[in-house]
Amino acid sequence: MAGYLARRLLWAIPVVFGVTLITFLLMHFTAGNYVPGLELNPNLKPSDVERIRENLGLDRPLIVQYLDWVGVGSIIQAVGLAGLLGGSHNIQPGLLEGNFGRSLIDGTPVLRDIIERLPNTIELTLTAIFLGAAISIPVGVVSALRRGSRLDQTVTAASVGGFAVPQFWLGLLLILLFSVQFHAWGLPWLPSGGATSPLGGGDVVDRLEHLVMPALVLAFFYLSTWSRFVRSSMIETLSQDYVRTARAKGMTDRRTVYVHALRNAVAPLVTLVGLELPGLVSGALVVEVVFGWPGIGLLAFQRAIQTDYTMVMGITTFAAILVVAGNLLADVLYAVVDPRVRYA
Amino acid sequence: MIDSAQVATTQPPPLEAARARPGRGFWRQSWDELSANGAGLTAAGVLVFLILVAVTAPLTSHFVTHYVPTAQDLNDPFSKPSRIHWLGTDELGRDTFTRLVYGAQVTLGIGFLTVAIALTVGTAVALVAGYYGRLLDDVLMRVVDVVLAIPPVFLYILMSILFRPTAITLSVIIASVGWASLARLVRSEVLSLRTRDYMLATRSLGAGDLRLILRHLVPNALPLMIVAASLALAQVVLIEAALDFLGLGIQPPTASWGNMLSNAQVYFVHSTWLVVLPGTCIFITVLAANLFGNAIRDAFDPRLRGAA
């Protein structure tokens, strides 16, 4: 296990490196040397523009800019080889030193903005994952136990349909029903956007009211996949020899199903849930936009539209690192839950 | 792009099955299986109908609705469905029915083009990586890992800023992420096909790499590719609609179901149907594509054959 972990960690290094390279190149070709509003500002002389560019290091060769951003630049400088980088420009610490750069819009450190928004996104996705698992496991188990029944058929149809519902559309429909129509009908209604009410909000009830719709939309997405998965996994488990043995020994149905079979049937779900962990940050982007939920996805979306390239670049890299870490975690979790899995 | 859990790796039919039904080859058997699947046939029918709608959109616009999808009538915004405007009008008085019909062109055009690009690139990478193995395999699969590690939604955003989104660039953008999961899937199949006896036999007869790949690997991996492609279509339609909705895809005034929804969310308090209609179109298309994909998978998977 330890050896396997070490190898997986080693593999992760080139992957993360590749991610930073792709992100950087995409950003470079998207943005080039563009700084929003710089050329358009009538108060700046061309020489000022030139100086600002120089300060931002945009006049340097591409490879140097990349190394600086990753943080190799400042290491090279630290060991006294700055000459290699062709000049005396102002080298900032980079990704390796935990510096994701500064926003082009308001100059705040990218990492600070990310960390500020992170709890909101994690709150939303974890709630959705929890809701998804809490509903899909019983639904999957019951439809496996009553295979072919009307209930099973309904669940199957619903999950096939669930796959086809666009998240943003479901979000809009929920807002239409629970915010707009309920309000019009004089019923208690749910807020249509944000994480808290602008005035006097922020207590637990207020937060939950804002959380429920976006979390449901996200959970809905997991439900279709997971309930199908639990169902087929349970059907397979129930046909195993040890289940027959348990029954043959006179064990009650209830005990056989809920104590012996259930555990083994649900174990593989851990991998599926684990696969969603990387999506903790990015998976909710569309939902965050629809509900104005102030998470990382909404931040990335808004800043992308405002051409705040360093911010989008930082968020993408941050999310990608989480994906790599999350995949690793999913593998480890699976080995912990299912002892049959052994990594050589 | 596709959920690997959805696609079971297809094996060639076991010998017993072939013996039990003499005279019917794998493709014939799959076809029979498919044509016995009611839901799959219905889904295929819906897809064919949607394709027809998309192809004949200009005719519909000219002869049936008498509206151009971008023609505005500022005197008649948000009109309810009527004899003149079958499904009402939007905020600029544009005919919703005509726009929906044209939206089918965007959705299906981008859907099929994206799947075609992703499948071509993904399969090519998978064949090269899986067949030659060793260093080439390691390098190519690491590239796949990298692409899959970046959350796709950020890649879409970055690239939509980079390229002005048109139907073609949008297909390339979505395919540039989608090829990776297809490559991973097809490669695993190639790895197992590579070691089959017929490969060794053909090689010992003097066949070259190219012949082995094109004449022996590709045809045997084809069922898996078809299954993966048909399930990928549904995913692409959803992704494309979401990008249009976010304003990162097809730009107005060109009508697409996604950007119609984007407009509608501003006015949906008083014009509910503007939200309901395009969403329903997306839902039906994705549902049909998924059901068809499932039917194809069931038809090609011999392990499911006769289980019904």
C-alpha cells in the first residue's frame, strides 16, 4: 500500500506539471500580454503602459514568464542565478511557494479570493453529495429487492429521465416554482439566489433556506447515477454464494440483506462518491451561476467574463490539483472500504 | 465525456452463443437484438425526427411559420401562443417555434460533429498507445491524465474566450476534452484485443502494423466505439446547452436552445413558456440519445444477450 501510494504520488507530479503548462499556454494565447483596461485608459502615456507591463513581467520571454509563474524563477533567483532568467525584473514567488498571483481586476491575491469562496462551494457540494447518497442508497436497495416490480420500473424510468435533465434548466424550474409561484400564491417561498439574505440574514435558518434548492439540483444529478449503481451492485451481491450460505444457515432475510449484503453492495459506491470529490470545486459551476451562489465556480465564471486571466488561471490550477488529490483519495478510500482490493 | 461505468467493455460473442445460433454473425445478431428493443427503436425514431426537423428548418421557416428566426417584431413581444405565433414570441417579438426549429440545427450539428472529432482523435490515440505500448503508451496516457485532471468546465471557459465560439469552434472545444475519456476507454479494449491469437496469427503471416491496426484492431474495437459514441452524444448536447446558457457558446442572434434559456431567465416571471419550451427540447433530445445509446450497448453486449 505504501509503495503504491508513493508511486501514485510520483505520477501525480508530471500530471500537475502538465496541467500548469496547458493552463499557462491557453491563458497566454487567450490573453497574450493583455491587461484589462490598460490600453484604453486615456490618462496613461505609452511610456507608462510600457512600465506597467515591465512591472508585471509581461515583456519577458514566454518560458521565463512560465517559470516565474510556477515559482521556479524565484528559486533560481534565491540561489543567486537570476542572470539566467535574462535580467533584473521583479521576480515574485510562484505556485511552488503557494503564490497564485494577483487578480488583474482588483489586485487581490488569487489564493485569498479562492480560500474566501471555498467554504461556500464545499458546503454546497458536500450537502449535495450527502443528499444524493442518503436518497440513492435506500432507493437502489429497495428497487433491487423488488426487482421488476412497479416501484423498480418507476425508479428505473426516473433515473433514465434524470440523466437527461439539464442542471441549469432544473434550477430555473425550481426557482420558478418555489420562489416565484409560491410567492405569488402567498405560500412560504424560498430565496432564489445567493447564500444569505442581504439584510439581516446569515443565521442557520437563513443559510439553509438558500442552500436547499442549489443542493437539490446538484444532488439530483448524483441520484440518477448512484441509485442505478446501488441497484445493480445489490442485485449482484444477492446472487453471491455467501448470501445463499447465510440464508441456508437460517438467517432471517432482513439480517442477510441489511447486515451481510448491504455493506458489500454499497462499498463500490465509495469509489463513485470519491470520483465526485474532485468536482467539489468545479462541479457546481453551472448551479452556482444559476443560483448566484458565491462559490468558486461563480467567481471563475464572473472573472472569466471580465477577462481577469490570472484569477481564472489560478482557480483552474487549484481545481486541477484538487482533482489529482481527489482521485488519489478515492483509490485509497476504496482500498480501506473493500479489503478485497489490494494494491501491489 | 462519457461515464465509463455506463459502458461495459464489449467482448466478442462467446463460442457457445455462436454455436447455438448458427448462421448469424455478430453484427446480424446485434441488429436483431436492437430491432427487438422497443424503447431503443422509439428513441432512434425521435432522433431521426429531430434530424429531419433540423435539416428542413429553412423550409419550415419559409413555408410553415413564415418567420425568419431572427426577425424581430417589437410591437408584439411576449405574445402568448396563437394562430400567428404557434408557440408565442420572445422579448424581441421573435417567433419561438421558428427559433426552436433552428435550435435543433445547432444542437444536433454540434453534437454529431463533436462526437465525430472526439471519437476520431480518441481512437487514433488509443490505437497507437495500445498497439505500440511501452514509452509511447506511457506518454500518451499521461497526456490523457493531464487533460482529464483539468476540470472540463474551466477548459471550456478558457477556450471559449480564446476562440470566438461558432458551431465549429465550439465542437472543437468540447471535443478537445472529450477525446481523452474515449481514448482511455478504447485503449483498454485495444490492450485486450492485442493479445488475441488472431493478431499473432496474422502477424506470423507477414502482416504489417498498419494492416493489423486497420483491418484487425479497428473492426474488433468498433462495437465499443459505437456504444461510446452514442452515449457521448447525450453528454455533448448537455454540455453545449450549458455553454450556450452561460453565454460562452453560440451567440445571439443565432438561436440555440441554450441561449434561448439564457434570455428567458430574465423574463420568466411573466413568460414561463420561454423557459419550459427550450428546456423540454434539450430534455427530449438527451433522453432519446441516452436511450438509443443504452439500446446499442445492450445489442452489442453478448453477456446481456437473451437475458432480457
